[in-house]
Amino acid sequence: MHRTTFLGHTPINPMGFGAMQLSGPGVFGPPADINEARAVLRRAIELGVDHIDTAQYYGPDVVNDLIREALYPYPENLKLVTKVGARRDAAGGIFPAQRPEELRDGVEENLRSLRVERLALVNLRLVGDGRGTSIPLEEQLAALEDLRAAGKVGLIGLSNVSEANVKQALESVDVAEIQNGYSIIDRQDDALVEFARQREIAFVPFFPLGSSFRGGPARLAREAVIVQVANKHGASPVQIALAWLLARYERMLPIPGTSSLAHLQENVAAAAIELDADDLAILDRLGQETEARSSNG
């Protein structure tokens, strides 16, 4: 990887790894090939990844167990980032778990399953419509702040949030990370990225290649402008989409997830691609046009 940036005051490589896809279909149950999943995790570390995003409710339990089995004892520079605020039922449904005691239990479960005494960062994920919750936000954040003061949590982040949520949170805690869906084909959080830039808050885009609702990698490969830039750099459309994110904001920390060794290597290699001003101009127009079509459709 060609540069480092920061998560809070901690140096970090720009390309992380989202571990969600290491579980079974629907982020539920074990993967089809457990050995391949462990191999992907080990290879990510070899390639310089020092930021793994996970959650106890991925599986549930499955992904954290895989991370521990594959990587413990962990490299000293590895940042394990998790999230709390949700739970799964026996059928794979996802439900809010945002009462202060549930958040504390969630952090403790992550600590236990990952076999660490401290998590680099814990994201509070707002569940439901993604923009609010019946539990006052300040009460949820107070629970995480207590855990931070106790040394169990290094930094606090927010996931699935609006700018209003972030502004409210900043009244009571330092926010080190915003984690929302964002990509070159999903630009609805452009303003929130700018807000993060102004406050020097890391922005961690989940679905950095576009969600399945937006067409994902297959959609990227159909966009002529992305293919044009990819051909110019001898790269893939996926790599150009990731390179665009890295060029968008210094503290942009994509966490593309995969259960494939080949895709992992492709994703990580995108950090070495330097897009020039012409590339960024045409790619930026594409993103804005895509968002306009989505808003009107």
C-alpha cells in the first residue's frame, strides 16, 4: 500500500477488510469453505491490511471466531473494529439491541470472542430506519464512553447515520469514524463525506463497490467511463471504484469484503493506483449523474 492515513490519531493503511462476507448467505451461519475464509484473513495481513471490520452478530459468532482462529495472536498494528446495536434471531432476522445494557453486553461479547482486552474502535450502529432509535442517542453513547474510559474501547464511531445524528453525537463524545454505505454509484452521502472532512473524522464506506441494490461490481463493469479509466491504468473497474474512493478524501477507509483470495488481492492492489485530475473529473461526473438518476427513479 502506497500511503498511510489516520483513524483518530492512529496511523492506518487506507485499504481495510470487511469481514462480513466470511459468513454464510445472508450473513448467517458458517461459510461454505472455512479453510478458504481463514486463508483470506491471513493473506489480508500479508498484503498489509491493518484494519479488519467485524461484528459479533455476523453469523452470529461465526466471523469473530474465524478471525480469532486465523489470526490470534494478532499483529501488533492490527486494528480490530466492531459494531454493536443489533442482534440476530435463530432465523437470521436482525433487530435493534440498543439499550445501554445490550450495548455493554455486545462489547463484552466481541472482546471475549476475539480474545482481546481492548477493541480499536466500536461503532454504534443505528438499526431500524437507519436514522433514529427509540433509545436516546446520548444514553447509548454514554454506555460506550464508559467502556472507553474503562480501557475496553479505544475509539467510538457511528454507523448507518445521518449528519444530524453525527452532530448530536459530537455534543457528548468524540466521533472517530462514520460508517455508511457509499460508493461511486451511491453518492447520497456526499454532504456527509464533506462534513467528515471538515471535522477530520474517518469515513468508512461499507458497500464500497455499490450494494446489490445498485448492481455492485457487475454494474461497475458496465459503466463505460469506469471501463475507460480502468483500461488507461491497466486495472479493473472494481479497482478504479476503490481508487476513486481513496482519492475522494484523505481519511476515506474502504473495507471491501470478499471470501475470495483473488478478489482480496485485486482490492488491496487498488491502493497503489493514482488517478489523475482528468480521471477524477469524468468519474466524478458519472457518480453525480448516477445519483441523480437514482433520486429521480
